[in-house]
Amino acid sequence: MPDYVAVAKTSEVADPGSMLVEVEDTLVVLIHAADHWYALDDVCTHDGGPLSDGPVDPEDKSIACPRHGAKFNVETGAGMTMPATKATVSHEVKVEGEQVFVKLAEE
């Protein structure tokens, strides 16, 4: 059963912004948008591109793949625009003081 893992300090990620982190051998994009924190697998389901290299839009709660522009909902991982047709995995995030923690989703 996965536990929460410390991945970053709150001061390390701008709002809006993102940061690539590793949690138990899984690459995860940690997202800070509109004063909320999210975590998704760092994989575009269209062609495997790194979501951590894409822009975060706090207004529509999305992150876009820099390769072809597919957008994913930062809360759920759902694909919002073509060419992505499948969701990426969303993980739990909690903040305690200045520390950000991620818990991988059960598979």
C-alpha cells in the first residue's frame, strides 16, 4: 500500500507552475495552480510526451502536452482535448507546512 512521499517544498513551484518529481520509481508532474496542488503521471496518453514540459492553465485547470497540445484536467487526469483520448493517472497530494507530499494511486 503506497504512502505519502515528500517531493518538494511549496516555495519550489510557482503558481501557476509545475515540477517533475519521482515517487517510488514513477515520474510525476507536480502542479501548483490557483493555490491548489495536483499530481499526474508525467505521460501524455497520446504519444508519451512529458507533461511536465507543458504549460499550466489555472483558469481551465489544465496542463498541455508540449508535443501536440493535448490538454489534461489537473484534478482528474482526464483528457480534455484531442489528440488525447484517454486519461493519465491522477495522484493524491497533501501539503503540511512547507512540504508537499504525493501518494501514488492504487493500480
